[in-house]
Amino acid sequence: MNDKAIPRLSALAHGGGCGCKIAPGVLAQILQQHQGALPPQLLVGIETSDDAAVWQLNAQQALIATTDFFMPVVDDARDFGRIAATNALSDVYAMGGQPIFALAIVGMPINTLPLETIGAILRGGEEVCREAGIIVAGGHSIDSVEPIYGLVALGLAHPEQIKRNSSAQAGDYLVLGKPLGVGVYSAALKKEALNAAGYAQMIDSTTRLNTPGPLLAQTPGVHAITDVTGFGLAGHVLEMLRPQNLHARIDWAALPWLPQAQELAQAGYITGASRRNLTSCQTQLAVQDGFAEWQTMLLTDPQTSGGLLVACDEQALPKVQAIFAQQGFAQAGVIGRIQGAGESARLELA
């Protein structure tokens, strides 16, 4: 019998969930080299930091391909697998696609974690894939120092219904599908300061598939879709704004929150990733007087398996809200509006 204590999953990782992402500013420097001419079949590549690559197969079909993996954001093995799989599939939904199958990416400290724990992680991911109507058809595994799990997710959509993160327009409303605050929840969890109710709220949000994506993409007047993940709300809104140097205003009072998010942020449970995100976007972020530092930190709070962010015109707004409601996203709502364009992108918190 092995009496060796089983370590907490989160204790084996230097960071967790989408908070592990390389900071946006650093990533931009890494990817700045020019690739040269691209084939016409590549509808979406790395040029606008979009959610997935898209390759046109024929007049009716485009293949959506994405990879997403990270280190544990929770200690329960099954929940870690479920969160990681939900997060990976979200990129397909954010492009307006329907997942068709997935491949597993697995890196585990074999001599540290019991095989039963590793198996539970994989089963959690498979469970979410079944919920999405797909299978995990294969994958690749390595023995690694830190536990890593995620998916290569593949999907299909009509080429004309692909939604990029860069095609928002002046006058568009911004609609967010899930509540914010996963980063501060995960920070509190790592310090054993998140209560049982808070953990349940976190799991409910992070394992909810962003299924409205394909229906939103088919809605006239929906111009852009992305999902809010590791760069925080501010970072992902700015990714929408930068290609056309758009300006937008976010209404703090309209932002949806996990129930304990603001309380935890005020208590100091702020992630290092939130501060890195702020450093990367602060020259394009304007915060009106009267906001506390913790509120700004929540704007850049890294979300793991966050909600869809939609830019749509006024005529499409009722349909967008109805789709979210029909798919079970009760907290979805308008959080701001794109106001126009200038010399550079700008996001204001009011």
C-alpha cells in the first residue's frame, strides 16, 4: 500500500487555468515576425490574435482548429478536466462553429500523481466532450514536471458565418455571456479562502459550454465574437478594438459578476496575471476618477473558460439577448458600446 500523501493539484503548478497565459504584450513581441504570403484558403490566422485558425474546405465548409491547455486551476481532478475541455471547445464556439471532435493534450508528473487522479482528469474532459456531442479521438501525452491538460478542438462552420474578433463596428453594443471573477475565485481557492458555495459557483460557470456561438454567428447584425479568457475583459475588448482603432466604453454598473468576486477582490485576492494584463493594456485603458484599484484589477482579471463577448448592432440586440437566454445564460447582458474610431484603440471604464 502506498502511504505517500497525494499533493493538491494546484500546488504542483506555478499558475492555474488561463492565468498561465503569456502576457499579451510579451506574446505580441514573440509573434511580430512577418510570415509572408498566406494561402487564400486560410480565412483566419494569427494576424489579429483570434480564437482559432480557420481553413476553407469548400464553398459550404470551413474547418476551425484550435489548441488550448493549461495547469490546474482547481484541486479536484474531474473538475480540472471538465474546465480545461470546456475552455478549449469555447474557441470553436467563439468562431461560430460546431465542434466535430477533439484530441487530448496530456502532460503529467507520473511519479507524483496517482494514475487514478490522471485518469479522472481525462474522464472529466471526455464528459464535457460528450455533452458537446463529440468524442476525444486521440491525443498525445508526456511525463512533465507540472500537470497539463487540454484539447486540440476541431469544428465546422459555413465560411460566410465565421465570426472574427476584429470585425466590430462603430455603434455596436457589447454583450457578455458569463459573469466575471474567475481569476479572483481561483486566487482565493489556492489560498484556501474560497467557501463551498463559491467553489460551486466557479465550477458552474467554467464548465458551461458556450453553445450560443453558432446561433449568434448566424444572426444578421452580429459583427464580431470572441471569448473572454486569460487576458481579462479589458484585454479581449481591446483585441476587438485595435484592428480598426475603435473606441468603446464599458459600464461598470452593467458588468455581471460571480457573487463573491468583488468581495474577494477587495480582500486582496488578485492574481499576478491580472497585473501583467494591466501592464500590457494600460496605455489604451482609461478609468474614470472614483474607481478603486481593485476595480481596475477586476477589469483585467484572467478568466478561465469565460463567456462569449459579442459586438452587434442595435437591430440584432434583442435576438442576441434571446439566444443567450434560451441557451441558459441568464446573466448575459449589454456591458458597453463601441463609440467610434480614433488614432488608436481606446477603452474607457465609466
